[in-house]
Amino acid sequence: MYEEPYRWVEAVGNRRQYLDEQFKQGSPVVALTYDGGILLATVSKGTPKLYEIYDRLALAGMGHPTDLEKLRFSLLEMAHVEGFNRSPSDVTGSRLVKYGIAPVIKQAFEEVYKAPFIVRILVAELGSKQEKDAFLTINYDGTFEETTARAVLAANPAVQVKMLSYLKENTPATLSLEQGLDLALRTWAIGSLAHQQQDESEHQTGTESSTGGATSSAAAVPNSDTLITHIRGTAGERTVECAVLERQAPGSSKYRPLKSGDLSRLLPKSLQSVVAG
Amino acid sequence: MGMQGDFLQLLKEQGYTLGSPAAGGAGHTLTNATTILAFKYRDGVLVAGDRRATAGNMVMYDRTDKVLEIDRYSVMAIAGVPATAYEMVRVLEHSFKYYRRTQLQELSFDGKLRAVSKLLKDNVPAALAGTGAVVPVFAGYDVEQGAAKIYFYDILGAEFEGAEYAVSGSGSPTIRGILHYLNTWGPQPLNTLPEEEAMVQALRLLTSAAEFDSATGGINRESSLYPVMKLITGAGVQTVPDATLKPLFESQVVRYV
């Protein structure tokens, strides 16, 4: 029945709706450049969300863990074969995304008989200088966006914009790792709170239609205490997951996950309680 | 298939072969010859190699690096045909990284050893044809067991654990005897030597090898040419800079008569 163009457009539209639904409970991801490299941060539940892809490339994802694994493997395969056959400096995030996984994701999304990838992906690439650090985000339909300085993953574009503008407003001229970590977690909280609010307001408008005013107040930026309380509230069942690509790290592999020891050294006092163990 | 994290298998699926034998290669003079050595000292393993590459009686290059870092905890020192050896090191480097990144854990030390054996085994036809024989020494620090380890191989890929020391290359017969003597009747066993004394011994051993083997390059102070020396300890691989070797060589290796 999808042979008719209208049906196909409708099917793809349904798919979008279905996929948007899948990310509502997801945990946002924040990536930013700091004076020593790139920091990736999120709060995860069970399965990790941050991965090493190549010497200077890191991956973060939202969505279904199995789909993320599949794409992670094809990125790893492409990166290592290319790095071996040509050279490590020819392995760039932009080539892997544009000619590697983005077309695959798009095809899966449009083939309405098959299952799409339930993923949003962020690829961070450490440059030789801070100005050359780059980020790529790919949506479930294969559209990608290249940015510098910062990038986020969230349930929908509105939340992403909110997180990005918070990040931009609060980034000083130079950012140390400690400051970056604090800022990244606050931005995560902005996104996570926005997810919650959207979810609640949908439930309310679904059951009773009198709370139109509540949604507009949700647009205001929460204050610092609210953010800290929210991050603290996640400790226990969820874990703060952070990783860095360090420009000055010895050897060729620049990726390093931050362990709980690193986190308790780097986090401000107010957030010490989120460190596991 | 890809889920096993085997990089060499992945390459082979794409049509890659290591060291195909070239017919009649035996008649040509190939670049090789070397002295490499590895021994355990107090803190870990010391691996060192001279820097000369020769083809017959020709010196091809005097700044070759034959002690190659594969990852943070392992080093492969190579004797034999450099073209094949460098290729092997590149495969190993990518294999270990690929394994770590796909499986989200380090490849075990035994797994690394097997990977070296497998490459040598694939290379047997080329080795026997005379175009690609490689005789490496693999040294590293087994982080899980907290122990330094040394292994050496023959060209067919058999793996031998060199308990205290291992040598390879054309200059190695000279120093194998010295190492045996030092370790058995010397003032103290090699594995109790402190770092600086271990470095002095390595410099003396390579100088002796160069004395008797024309294919091993000696130390050339005029052009500040020192051997490549690496120390592998629990903290990882560390390269000894020339600035450290120079005073040691001048004060404890050169004999002023």
C-alpha cells in the first residue's frame, strides 16, 4: 500500500511521531570545548552512553542501546580500516558521518517496511587547536549538523535550543575542566528538567485542559539551586558519566573516561554527592 | 562476526594479506640486520635496539627505530625485514586499539601475544621465500598480574618466554653470552638492577654488539646518535631521552686509556 506516494509520506510522518515519542524519557548529552580539549557529559542509567571511536573521536548517543551499538560498530570498523589503510589523520568525524553512517540512518528511516534506528548521535572530534574542535549531531532521519564549541542531544529541538542557549550564555572566555564539568552538568539539568516539564504538561493537557498557563512558565530558565537539586536527585539509581578528549594526553589515543576519583576531584562541593561509590 | 573485535579478520574480509611471498626474492639483498635486547630490571623491562639498517654491506639508514611502541604497556623490538616488521606493528597497534574500543576492555596480555604469533604465522610463506622474515621480541607489562614479561619468537611464529632476557638480530650472539654471564655470575642478577645501572648495561651490551657485528650500528657521539631505549613499568612505556643516555655513555661506557 506504500506504493502510492501519499501513503508513503503519511507512513514517514507516522514514523517521525513514533520516534519522537521514543526519546521523551531519554537523558540529554552535553559536549563542549574547554581549554584542554573536549568534555562530554551525561547521566546514564545502566548502559553507558559515551564511547571512544578513534584516536581523536568520541561518540555519544541517545535512544535504543542496540541501535547505538550497531552504529558504533560500523563507525569503529570504518575508522580503523581507514586509519590502517591510509593514516590516522585521514580519519575525520565529518567523513565518517557524511559518507558513513548518515546515509545508512536515512535509508533505514525511509524504508517504511523496516525498522528505523532509534538514535540521536553526537560525534566529537578533537582538533589540533581549540578552534578546530568540531561536533556533528545526527538525527534519526539522517540529517546532520556540524557545529563548533558546543553541541547537545535532547528529546526535541526546543529542548536542544534551550540547552544550547544556556551553554552559550554561561561560557566564559576560557573554561577549565572543573568549570566545564560544572557547566555541562547544569546544562544537562536544564535539558532533563525540560523533558520532565514537557512530559507533565502533555499529561495535564491530555486529561484536563485548564493548565495552559503552566506550560508558558516552563520556558523560564530555572535558577542555579533548582539545577543542583535536580542533578543531586539523580544520584543513586543513575550515574554521572563523563569523558574527555585531551589534547595534551600522551600517546595517540586522546579519549579518557572520567572515573569516580577524577569526578570527586573535579566537581564543586555542591555536587560531590552525585559521585558513585 | 565483527562483534569479536578481531581487526585482522576485518582486514582479511576486505581482501588484505600480509607479506605475500615474492618468487625469487631469495636472490636479492634485503634491508635487515640489527641487535635488539630486552631484559628485566628492578622496576620492569628495558628494551633497546641499535639504529642501523643494512642491505648486504650497504648501510641504508643510521637512524632506524627498531623498538616500537604498540600501546601504553607493550613494545615490539624488531629484527629482520623492516618493511614486514613495520607493517606488523601497524596491524598490531590497530588490532589492540580496535579490540579495546569495540569490547570496552583491554586485550589481555596473553591475547596480545597470540596476536603476534598469528601475524608471524601468516607471514611464514614470505619468510621462507626470503622476502619477509621477521624475528621480534615482544615485551610488556601485564597490568593484571603486575609483572613485566618478555617473549621472543622464531620466524614461524613459535612463542618462547624469555624469563630474564631475550635478544635478536645479527649482533645478538655476542651479547647473549654476556647477558648469560652477567645474570649468572655478575655482581647482582639483572632483575635487581636499578634503572640507571640497567641503562648503563644496555649501552655497554649494544656497544659490544657493534664491536663484533658490522651490521649493528654503534653509538656515534659526534652526530649524537644513541640507541633507542624504552622502559616499561606499571606506569606504562617511557622512552629514555638522548640527554639521559649521553652522560651515562660518557661516564660509564667510554674507556679512557
